[in-house]
Amino acid sequence: MKKVITYGTFDLIHHGHINILKRAKANGDYLIVGLSSDEFNEIKGKAAYHSYEERKLILEAIKYVDEVIPEHNWGQKIQDIQKNNVNLFVMGSDWEGKFDELKEYCEVLYLPRTEGISTSKIKADLLNNQ
């Protein structure tokens, strides 16, 4: 079985999120999502609308996702890959080259982002329409 892992905050789920999850799953048999914890988002300076538990519940309902694990810090990816016997690490192309050191542990693939959509854009659009 080929295991795939990806990471993110996955707040305000939109079609770009679904696209990357679908494409990640298409590259393997089992998709693990490392979901940023509320504490990690705070460290990253990211404000999520939904709590970790709410975002986890939403991700677990998506048919492409087989398992959701917490992401507590930047440095845990190698441990997650080894612990879960991951074959492929997937991230959006906006992270191109930033995780190449993981190629020592598994294959690394950067997938193109869905044009014209992001959580940041949704938040900005909502603010501008008030």
C-alpha cells in the first residue's frame, strides 16, 4: 500500500482544498492529513475560524482523507513519515523546494494550486463585501 501525507490548516474548506486532497489521494492508496493544531497556527501567526477539532471533523468527512493527525510543529514531518511508513509527501506548489530535505525519507511532490481561490482570498473578499 502506498501512503501519502500532506499538511495544512484546512480552515474554510473550499474547492482548492478538495482539489489538492483529491490529487494527493490519486497518487497513492491511503491519505494522511497532518492538520495544524490551534497552538501551531498561533505560532505561525495564522488565525483559523474553526477549531482544530472542527477542522478535523470536516476533513474526516471528505472521502479522499483516510486519517487526520495533529501537526504541532515544523520539525515533526520526518517523524510522521517514518512512524506512518509514508511513501509520498505532497504539498501545494506555493511550497516548491521548501521540503526537498524530505526526499531522503520519501518521494516529494509539489502539486499546482487551484487558480483564483485561497482561504486568504475568501477572508479578504468577505471583508471587502461588508
